[in-house]
Amino acid sequence: TAGSIRVGGVDTAQVSDLWTAKNVTLLTQDVHIFAGTLRDDLAMATRGATDAELLAALAGVGLQPDAVQFARLFPQGLDTRVGAGAGDLPPEVEQQLALARVALAGPKVLILDEATAEAGSDATNALEEAATRVTAGTTALVVAHRLDQAARADRILVMDAGRIIEDGTHAELLAAQGRYAQLFAAWSGNGH
């Protein structure tokens, strides 16, 4: 209810929505694939991207253009139709496409709200690696209920009823033996 949010020293209350949209990106677990070609879907993040840049973004999130899976999912490459009216893609692939769009946009701040939650157990590691690559070099706020995601963070804030009750690194919070340590022990099943 009070305070300010600054991105690179800029108070977000003092700039246009266009500035905020260019510099801050939100990616949730509800992924959207836009109707059109794969090229169209990816280019929504940054107009004028070359095919080489689009393919590099896909490779960066684990969708290697020379892989068999890529050829099966996208038989016409960047010209394959995706989204409404096209064949369904597995949830983890939809998330990879959303992460590729984020990589192309290159926001200063990235908010990931359970952005890899839809991955089945087989795809979890691949999606986590993709998210790690996309967040490298940017400020990322990760909302996570899976504590393996939290454990990798530089800083963890534990919230309860809208209030921050703990703040620190994974090691610091385990050592404090507070709520985070209790949650992590219950989640991991090994009594840290």
C-alpha cells in the first residue's frame, strides 16, 4: 500500500505503460500460444528478429532446430502453424515457446509466476534449465511453490498472509530453522 517500484532507477509510477511493458515481463503458468506461424508467435516479442535469432532463442530454451522432436512438432520449421486451429503442443513445449519469446524480448525485469509448473516430471529439468538460461543477466522475481526452485534463488522471501516473514539465501534460511526450513524439510522429505 506504500512505496515505489524502480527499474534501473526509474519509478514505474512515472512512466508510460509502454515503457513498463518493454522493460518488465510477466510469464505465468497459463501460457498463451498465438495463432499463426511459429515465426509469428516468436516475433511478437521483438519485431524484426531474423530467422537466425528466432532459431537461437528456441535452441536456448531446449528446442533444438536440428533435433528429431523439433522436426516432429514443427515439420515446416518456423512456417509451422501454431496456436488456435493448429495441432496441440505438449504443455512443456508451450512453456518453452513462451520462454523463447521472453529471451527475444530481453526485459530488464522478469516475473515468473509458477512459469514452469505445468511441466510433467520428465520435462521439469529441461524447463528449469531453460528458465535459468532466460533469467541469466536479468532481475527475476520467481513466485514458486516448488522449493527446489526457491533453493536456487540468490535471495528468498518467505511470505505468509501477505507479509514477509523470512528473508535470506537457502543456506541462511535452513540455518535459521524457521518456517522456510520447516517447509523445505517437509517438501524434500529428508528432515534438513
